[in-house]
Amino acid sequence: MGGNPRWIGAGLVALSALSFGAMAIFARFAFAGGVDVTALLFLRFLIAGGLMAVAMVVSRRRWPTGRNALTLVLMGGVGYVAQALCFFMALKHASAGLVALLLYLYPFLVTLLGVQFAGERLTPLRVSAVLAALLGTALTIGAGLAGRPLGIGLGIAAALIYSVYIVVGGRVLRQEDPFAAATVVMLSAAAVFGLLVMGGAPRFPVTPAGWAAVLAIALVSTVIAMVGFFAGIKRLGAADAATLSTLEPVVTFVLAAVFLDEPVTLLQTAGGAIVLGAVIALARGDTQDQAKGSTSSR
């Protein structure tokens, strides 16, 4: 493939972050259209996974098999579901700002897990980028960091689960196609959320705008976001992809300011600039040193 693999990987993760970051805006309209959290998550993965499965069949792509297939099923049906439930339950016991900040501990945790279990190297550039991204994220998310111990614990649990999800995904993606891997994860998550919907009293969208927002979440914030992130992990490795994905809250606060007229503070602007600087520095990092810790082309 032509071009610098690190820049291609960074571009894919940036596209993923843009797509994930837009989900908060789409979700605002989806909730206004009458949908609840469980129904939204079910529809998100059902629509996305269904479209991906059709594309898999039409393009005759190879499906993951054996241990990798089982791992991907567990990533979607257990990891993604558990992370989502911990995150939304944490919101009942802590402020949204604190829960979001705790979740974005995951680049730091992924880096540590990658060094311990995936053979990634703890270079000075990587450490500096992770710490700078964490600081920038804290400034971007802003004030209102309050919560009870249960909420803090659930927020940390969400970050830990997502970190393991990313590290495990990085190992599987050494052997699997990102498109196929993402399809299995989505279908598995849809199956589990479907069971939760069947066991409860879900509220589905009742307005065209609500359904349009759900469709946007499925196509933009799931298909594009997850495939881009998996493809970025394959080229960069789990640790660097996780750090680059801290662009997500920056994208969210910019889109909120543009489309929802939410105020932007000087601290948020500074935080966004710090995150952007960390992302650029990491993307331009020494290719040879970083490639030793990457899962790309292996």
C-alpha cells in the first residue's frame, strides 16, 4: 500500500474520532425523538451489523474463524455491552464530565497493558503524548467533576473494560480483516442488546427526526467509526490508536458549539489544542521506533 502507513493509520483513527465524536450530537436528537438508551444501542448495532453482514456476503470477504471468531464475539457481546452498561450506570451516580474523564483514562491504560501483554515499547514520545492527551481531555471536558464512589468505580470499570477490548482487538487484528472483525463485533453486540430489549420495556423513536438520528449513529458513529478505528489499530498498534482517538471529545465540543450553540470556554480551546498537538506529534513520531511496537503488517 502506498504512502506512509503511520499517516494512513493516523488518518483512519482521526476519521474514526470524528465519527465517534459526532455520536453525542446525534444521540441528543435521538433521545428527543423518544428512544431510550437500551433501544438506541440495540438499533445502532442491529442496523450497522446488518449492513456490514450484507456487504460481507456481497463482497465475498472471509469471515473470522476459530479462536479469533470467538474472541470477536466476546468483544462485542461481553466487552462492548459491559462497557456501555457501566458507562451509562455511572452517569446516574456521577456528573457527565467526571464519567467522560474517567473513560478517557483508557489511552493511558491501553499503553500500560500494551507494554505488559502485547510487546509494545514505552518510548518517551508515547509517554509524553499519552499524558498530554489526558491533560487536554480534562481541559476539554471542563468543570462539573463531581460524583459518588459508586459512580467513580463504574466509570473506572468502563475505562478498564474498554482498554482490555482495545488491546485484545489489537492482537486479533494482526490476523483478521478490520471490516470482517468489526462486523462480528457489531452483530454480537446487537444480539445481546436484543435480549436486553426483549426482557424490558424499550422505547423506540416516535418521530422521523429520531429515526434519522438513529440511522446516522448506525452509519457514521458505528460503521465508519469502528471500521476506521480497527483499521487504525492494525496499522499503528493499540496504544497509539487509543491515544490518537482522544480527538473524540474535541470533535464533540466543536460540533456542540456549531450545531447546539453550546458555549466554548478558553480552557476547552486550550485543551483541544493540547490534544491536537499530542496527536500530530505521535503521528509524526519516528516510524522505525514506533513500528516495532505496532501490529501493522504482522
